[in-house]
Amino acid sequence: MKRIIHAWNKASLVKRILIGMLCGGILGLPLPNLSGIGLLGDLFVGALKAVAPILVFALVANALSQHQKGQDSNMKTDVFLYILL
């Protein structure tokens, strides 16, 4: 079991996501009405929707704070689009 956990921890994030999608698809085909797992999925998606705007704001604020005077940038467009959305 430790070997499996170690291999999982060493795997890249992309591989972990692909394995998770594959496992979800395999479980979803024979058990489409399993409501307990659906609730976890709904909570996860809701949490992502709640955190995403905060993360985008922090990334834009960080990029703005790193800007040096006289340096070309496209930040006006980024900030406008962030405010618009």
C-alpha cells in the first residue's frame, strides 16, 4: 500500500487528473444514480466556483505589482476584462 501511495505522490498533476477522470468515468457508467458521490462532486464544483474569482484577482494584482515603470504591458486589457466579467 505504501508503494502505491508513494507512486501516486510522485505522479505529475496531469497524470493524477487523467487517472481521476478515468476512475470517475468507470464508476459513473454502472452507478449513475449514486447520490452520495454526486453530492461530493457538487460541493467540489461549488468550491471551485467560489475560489476562482479570488484567485484570478490575486494573480492580476500580483502581476500589476510586479510591473516596472517604462515597461510595456497589456495589463489594461486584462484588468478591463476582469472587471467586465
